[in-house]
Amino acid sequence: FGAGRGMGGFSDFFESLFGARRGARAGAGFAMRGQDIEAAIELSLEEAHYGTTRTITLQTTAVCSTCNGSGMQGKQPCATCRGTGVVTHPKTLDVTIPAGVRHGSVIRLAGQGEAGTSNAPAGDLLLYVQLRPHPLFHVLEEGDVELELPVAPWEAALGAKVRVPTIEGAVDMTVSAGAQGGQRLRLRGQGIQRRGSGRSDQYVRLKLVNPPTLTESERALFE
């Protein structure tokens, strides 16, 4: 779910895409752990790097207060939960996203899934992290990032010190004389956060860009 978007549609979204849950619901009087709920949460690259907190709302189940989860009222099925021992209700949670999560990471919230039957433990909520595409950085499979950097032909030919964007701000990088378009340079430790192991590396791929127009003196210098 993108930053700034409301989470009220969470339940509809997960019902349509993640309707299948783990486990099976038991009948009245049969104790069984609650089902796990699986859903997706969308993050920006910055949120994954620094960590963040998200408030989400979803439809889940809780133990029926009328029959205390037994599913029975005397010898009859409970009218409130229709004998299931659980009732459906909306739940709002504040979810802490740790720094360094990656695309496909799973955040497990124990006991926040569906209620168990006959007082059995609740299931878990499993949030699968999805990273939105970034306008500058491409995340590589090993967790490093890559950036395409435009450089002028004379900077590549003669060498230059250039400013390069990173996830935490611009840094200086030296382009050696004779650099070629498509050449890949590495900035150690300037990538995104890895959980418990510092930052990954950032690769910079050079892209030679000619000026759109040339003055007479510039054209003479080129010639």
C-alpha cells in the first residue's frame, strides 16, 4: 500500500488477492488454532531503508463473547457466531517495519490472525513486503543498488569529480580520465540498509550525454 493512501480498503484488497489462508476452520466444540492471514504491504525504497510505522485495518475474527468460543449455548449452536465460536470484526494495527527489509520479506505478527476455535490460540498475520519502483535507484538481486549517471563527454575523456545521489544524500565520486559510456563504478557502503549488517554497495553506470546545442567556440574546441 503506497505512502499517503488510506488503509480502509485493506480488507477488500486482501480478500480479493489473498483469500486463501493456512489451515482449516473446525466445527463447533473442536479446538483448532486460528488461521494465518496473508497480505501485502507496499513500501518505498526509503521506508525499507530507514524503517517506518504503518497503521493498517483489516477484517479478522475474534472469540465469540456470547459462547466464549465454544460455539454452543447449552445444547444448541450459538446464535451469535452460528456455532463457529468466532465472530468477524475490523482490527486496526500499528505495524513497525524494521530497517533493511527487502522485496519479498515477510513480517510476522504473532497472534494477530484469525481467532482459534474453542479457545485455541489465534493465528498470525503475515505481511509480504513489496517495494515500489524508485525513480533513481534499481535494487539488484543481492541487495545492492544501481544508478545511471549522465556525464559529459569531456568529463569522461579528461576525468572529473562528480556528485552522485545516494539513498542518504549526494556524495563525491571521481571519474577517471578515459572512462567509457556504460562503465560501472562502485561506491562501497553507499547502498541500502541490510538487516543487521550495515549498508550494501551502490553501483554507478556512466551514461555519456552530449550537450543539446553547441556554441561556435565549443564546436571549435571539439574540432
